[in-house]
Amino acid sequence: MLIIGRKLSPYALLSISGLRAASDQAEKWLMQQSRAYGEYIYISVTPLFNLVHLCNTGGAFSLFANGGGWQRNFLSESR
């Protein structure tokens, strides 16, 4: 990957990926700690973007939601 004429090392890319994953988990934790389940937050940037505290028990768009629990370990999102 080139950024302004310099090639990034695999370690830099791995670090960026790790920081992004950690920030994603931090955002999820903050939402769980600060908002009630189902709470709706209107954001005035655009009418199409709002925050709602929900739990997705499956994969993307609740894929495998009726899978009996194996998907939680497989997709590494355990509760």
C-alpha cells in the first residue's frame, strides 16, 4: 500500500488494523455502558443516520441468527 510515495510495512498495516479493531470494541463497550437497550439517538448530520442500541445475534444482517450458538464462537463475538 502506498501512502504519499512511501510503501507501508506489513507491521504498520497490522498495527493500523489492530488499532481499528480495538477502537471498534471500545465503541461497542461504550454504547453498552452508556445507553439503554433500544435507546434511539437522533444525529442531525443526515436523516438517514441514527444510532440505536441493539444486539445482533447472528453474522452480518443476522445471518445464522437461528444457528443454535455455534456462530458466536465461529465469528469470535462471544457474550
